[in-house]
Amino acid sequence: METITLDGQEATTTYHRGPARLVYHEIDHLDGLLHTARMRTGIDPIPVEEYRQTGHSWACKQ
């Protein structure tokens, strides 16, 4: 991600895995997008309840 610091300097930060997904998700919100806007047509969101207390990380169903 490229940003401008408070003192006007350009800064580049690279995120990987979970943090990258989180940052991308939050940038989408700044642009007025919800996760469902990026989903393929005909695919329903997976309820959070399916993941709670499973011991598994979030993953996309294919």
C-alpha cells in the first residue's frame, strides 16, 4: 500500500495473508464497497456461525 505520512513523505507498506486481506477490506469500505460487491454472481455469503469456534481460519469456499 502506498500512503503519504503526516510529514508529507511517501511510504510503501507490504502486508501478507490475514493483514493484507483486512487492509484491502477496510479500503473497500472507504470506497463505499461491501464484501458482497466482490462476490461472484450466484454465490451466497457464508454465515459467520459456520466459522465460530471451529479452530480454522477464514477460507473461501470454491
